[in-house]
Amino acid sequence: MDHAAVVLLFGGRSSEHSISSATAGGVLRAIDRDRYRVIPVGITREGAFVLEDDDPDKFALDPDHLPEVVDNGTRIIWPDSTTTRELKVRRTDGTVESLGDVDVVFPILHGRFGEDGTVQGFLELLDLPYVGAGLLMSAIGMDKHTTKSILQAAGVPVVPWVTVTRGDLDRTADLWERRIRALGLPVFVKPARAGSSVGVSKVSEWAELDAALDTAFAEDSTVLVEQAVVGREVECGVLQGRDGDVPRVSVAGEIVVSGRDFYDFEAKYLGAAGVDLVCPADLREGELAEMQRIAARAFEAVGGQGLSRVDFFYTGTEFFVNEVNTMPGFTPISMFPTCWIASGVTYPDLISELIELAR
């Protein structure tokens, strides 16, 4: 049979460039080559689209040398109208060659300019099918305040929070301080639009609040202060249903934090000590069913397309949705693939399923 041409899009302009590149390594290694012809397209930190090497080892996650897309001088030339799906590359010597027609684009981009609807809008303009959430769902999922507002409106339980801008604080500091203090200690302070726990602080004393706000404002002009819910951190993967069917939800995984304040960047990606990913999580049948029901509802509320990792706090009596991640970490050790593997879906099959959903 014909091999469908899949453009693997990775790297990008966000602070999560290296994580995206590492994910690409995992996908390049595992994708079913009997079904798919892969065109690896890297996006440099400056936003240049370059033809990358089809080499998983080049993008292995090494703590001493995080993988990245380096500008190699090539340039991808996207289709010049919706009447064609032909992708071309301009080589360093100026010659242009065809890379053939594209069947689907797989944007494994995390963070801004990739997971936030920007690339999705670009692909919509070109009329190219792509894996994952559409423009609106991506934009909603990227903004924590919008996500929480929509989930709350859909009756999905979320952690109490206050959203604040620098301007709010400058104008009416007293009012905002009262609102924030009403959440009680401890609180988490987070940028509204950053992923991988970048810019996040835990505040245990109100004296630490200003510094935490500064850290978060360095990442974004809007910041969330959330009540710190004491509970277990559990997550599950959600896949869009086939042909309009209901979403499919994986078993639960749990993040067990023993030696760190919270699940931060080093722990997520560099295997730092003090954090274990346990899958399947130790939940009773009724608890898992309730969590899966809420996960499906949260997924549908924000748009119900492609895939998501839905993150919860579980207090022992109540599940609160913390986040709906529209392009979750996808390295083979990441929680989303791990939960699906524990649910009986292999990593290569998961990749195929996502591509077929897009087609």
C-alpha cells in the first residue's frame, strides 16, 4: 500500500523547544515506517522551517546537552495555495526540490507558537490536515484562565483561583491582595500561558508572594494564583472518539512527589530524583470511573479534538481538574503514552491512531 506522507513538525519558538525536539526523537524511532513516509521539519528558535535529519539519536534527551533544531540553511517551502499539497525544500545552494505531497502534519510542538493555535491556524490556511486539537481548542488549552473558566461553566470541578495582571496590581493593590489572601495558604502562582511548569512557584508564606508574582510575570502578562489543593496528582490520557463516537479515556497515572516541592521541569523531563510516575495509579474501580467520566467531560468542554492529557488533584473525596493539555509530553516515558500503554495501546499504535484521526 502507499505510504502516507507525514510531516513531523517540532522544535519551535517556545521555551519548550528542547522537549519538543526530544519528543520528535521518540516519534521518529517508533512511527510505523510500513505505513508512513516521514518528512522531519524542524522549527528553529527564530522560527525558520528547516528540513531536519531523520535521525532519532540526534534528538535524544540528554541532561548535559538538550536537543535542539539548529539552522542548517535549508528552508521548507509550504504549498503556495490550497490547490496543492506539494512540499518543497530549498537547499543551501539555492536549488529547490520536491518532497512530494503531504497527507498529514503532526505538530509535536509544546508551548507558544505551536500548541496555542498559531500553527493550527497556519495549517488551516494551507488546508492541510493535522494531528491534534484545532485552532480554538488549542488557544483555550494554552490559556489557564480561559480553560478554567470554560471548565467551570461546563460543571467540571476546578481549583479556586484568582487571575491578575500587572495593571490590576498597580491600580488597586489592596483589592487584589485581599482576593488573593482569601484563597488561603499555600498557593501556587503560575503564568497564564506557559507550559512545563516554567515560571511556577509555591507560596507558603505571604511574604513570598511578591517574588512569586515577579517570577510568573517574567513569563506572561497575566498570572493565576491558585489554592494549593492537598491531594494526589493523577492524570489520564484522552483520545477523540472515532467517527463522532465518545472520547476514549486511558487508565490513570499518578505523580508521586517525595523529595521536591512540586513536579517541576527537571523532574518532568530530566528524570530528577524525588518524583515517580506510577501507572496505573492505585485507584478503586469507582474512583477511576469517576475520574474518566470527568476527564471526558473536560475534553469535550474545551473542544473534544485529537488528544489531551487531563490532570487532576484528588483529595480522596473529590477530583479537581488542574489542566487540559492539548499536546501533552509525548516522549516514550511521558505520562500520556505511558497511560495508554498501560491501557493496552502500544506507542507505535498510538502514533498511528493520532495520524488516522487527523486524516
